[in-house]
Amino acid sequence: MRYGTDKQVKENQKLFGRRIEQLDHILKDNTFLVDGGYRNFISSMYKALVSGRRITPKMESSITKIVKSYAKHIDPEHQKSRLDYTENTIAKLNMIKRKLDECNYTRNYTNDKLYFLESIEKQVYRRGKLSIKQRKALNKMYIQFTKKLEKSEKKP
């Protein structure tokens, strides 16, 4: 890593003093940074600022995004909506698991689907969101299991 001169360190302090304080605060908050990769990125941006490295527009943009996402994270309304989403999604996942169990598929098939559902559940707890593809896959599973159960109920 290249370190800047004292002149560059002072220049960064003058230009980005507030951002340096904000990144320092973010790095100390362990509730926000659970992912090691993101923590390392924030740490490298902080080190770039305090060591006097030249800050490119792209780096400055990234630092601003870090601060904005942290501000969103500490907003109580955002936390409540994220918690509501997580609880709602977990309830739906449990419903899909129950339907899977009722379908009496082979053990291998059931285990494969359970593995997928549990990985989705972990992601919901960790990130608080799902991709569109993941939601479509869950919807497809729900429809498939519902149809299978309806067919088995019709048979005497």
C-alpha cells in the first residue's frame, strides 16, 4: 500500500475529515458489520483516507454509499420493516416446508429441497432480502407442492 506524504494526509483530513470520523464510527459498530469482506472494504477505504492516499471519484462515491447504507441501517423504521419482512418470509418458508413434508416425495428429493429452503432461510436472516429469482423459485415450489397435494386428495 502506498502511503502519502504529511501534506497529503493533512489534505485528506481537511477534505474528508467528517467522512473519516463516520467510517471510524461505522468500523466500531459491530451490529452493522457482520460480513468480513464488507468490513475489510470499509477498513481499506478508511486507511486510504487517513494514510494520505489520493482519493479517486470512484472511491469517494463508495465511501458516500457506505455512510448512506449505515444511516439507513440505524433508522428504526428501516429496522422494523426489515424485521417484518424477515418474519413474513420465514413464515412462508415454513409453510412451504410443511407442504413438502406432506407430499411424501422420495427422501433424496425432499432432502435436496430442504437444503435449498434452509439456505434461503439463512440468507433471509443474514441479508434481510431475496432476489427475484429466489422468490420465483419459491413460488414455483409452492405451486408444485400444492398441485401434488390436490392430486393426492382426489385419489381415494
